[in-house]
Amino acid sequence: MAAYWIAHVNIKDPAQYKNYMDLAPAAFRRFNARFLARGGEAETLEGTPFQKHVVIEFDDYQSALQCYHSPEYQRARAEREAVADALITLVDGL
């Protein structure tokens, strides 16, 4: 059963955030991730607004979790930490 990362991001330094964007795809490729939504027009109807919203589909929950904890993603995450605030939720599909 598919699983999803749902990410909400506020970028504080777009130039430095590019480092994350350059590194993260290695992890996503390794775990067969598919982007279903990535930025674009969005409107927060309830809760704290974020600038960017991303939905990523994985083959299963375990693959999604392994991707997050992979060395490739953790390296990218380290580049993102100081330059963006992120809320990432992993959810099982139906």
C-alpha cells in the first residue's frame, strides 16, 4: 500500500535552500518517490500558513520512512535546517 510524505515549508533563504534541492533528489530516486504536488498555487484554509506544499508518494510506508532516515536525505536535511522551517508528516495510504 502506498504511503505519502506531506511537507509544508517556509523558506527563509532561497539561495541556500537550493543546496537542499540539489541533494534531496538522490534519496527520492533511491526510494522510488513520485511527486504528486510540489509548490504551485495553494491556499491555507485552516492553521498556520506555509509557503510551499509538497506531496510525495512512495511504494509503501517502510520505503517512505527509510527514505527520510537515509544518509542521502539526512545530508540534504542538514542543508535545509538553518534556511527553512519544515513540517513533514508520513501517512499511510488507503
